[in-house]
Amino acid sequence: MTDGVDGKYADARRRLLERVMAETRETGGVTGCHELSERVLRALTTVPRHRFVPMEQLDLAYADIPLPIGRGQTISQPFIVALMTELLVPDPQAVVLEIGTGSGYQTAVLASLVRQVYSVERIPELAEAAARRLHELGYTNVEVRADDGGQGWEEQAPFDGIMVTAAAAEVPPALVRQLKPGGRLVIPVGEQHRSQDLRVLHKNEQGVLETRSVLPVVFVPLVRDRE
């Protein structure tokens, strides 16, 4: 599923992994996540981030920062990708919904860890490019479509986990409905151009939501066609 850790990026990937692990330890007292699992570390090591950034950003592909990908969207900071993935607690047999495909980087990380990923991107051009890129890299357990992410993907629900990579003013009710009992929803909540609240919502076996605030974050807004 990757093009290999070629010499050009091997050192940069190693330094990035060290930085992400250090930042995880540094923020563990706040996030509750003191270390990353071996599975998540392996995904970060093997997914070629340089294949998911624009050509003009290649020199920064393995910097621990978000990068613009066009159309006002970004590829998330690797530390945040790692943290959100860890918070989702992805099981190898899980079916996961991702809202906000972007360039497909987070999608590829999830696809490395679960049985199936369904990903929704509001901007058709990004959805088409991400789907093509993921296919070229060999991720066969991913399906991407262009739609209003706040509506989820009703035909494939319920999901073992849902990850939202754009900030919603409120948690979309459709996503809560489409989450299985026992599942987790990881989502940034807050207004545009302000610090937002990264939250983990766990639906217990009785269908009751338990919500935990994790960390202040800044994401692009979740674009909606309808509420």
C-alpha cells in the first residue's frame, strides 16, 4: 500500500515519528493519551505523506505542521492525525466513517488499521483526486464520495467509529445516529477562526453518549449543504 520508505524521505519520516511520539508524551496529561500504540506508529511509518501534499509543499511533507492542499482545505498536522486515530481505538475488523477526506492522508492511515473506510468529502475535486490517489497507492478498502459530511453515509451505517476532520459548530445528529453502540466519534467542535474543542463521544451499549473534551485545536470548518 505504499511506495516504500525511499532514501529521500527516510530520515524525515524518522524525525517526524520521534517528534510525534515526544508530543504525545508531552500532552498526555491533558489528552489522556501518553503513548501511541504499535499499530498507529506502524501506520504513520508506512503511509507516504509526501504522496498526499501538493508538489510545492514536498519539502514540508514530513514537518509536524498542517499544510494547505487547495480549495481552502488542509492536510492535518501529523501529531493530530496520530492522536485522533489513537482516540478512535480502531479495531482491525472495524468499519469506519471519515468526514472530510481532503487529500486522503488520514483516510490512508485509517485504512491501514481497519477493515473498511467510508470517507465523505464536500468538495468534488478533492474527493475525486483523493479517491484516485488512494487507488494508485493500493488502498482497496476505501470508498470515497462527494457529499454533505454532516449527513454521514446512511446506506453503510452503523459504524464502529466515526472521525470528523473539520470543525462543526455542533455535533451533527446524523453522525450520532449512525454510530454503533460501543463506538466512538472523534470530532472538533467550535466556531471558525477560533480555538475549537477536540472531543471523543463514546456511545455505550445502552445508546447513551459519554463525551470527553481532549484538547484545544484549530480545524477548517465543516462545510454543510443542509443542517
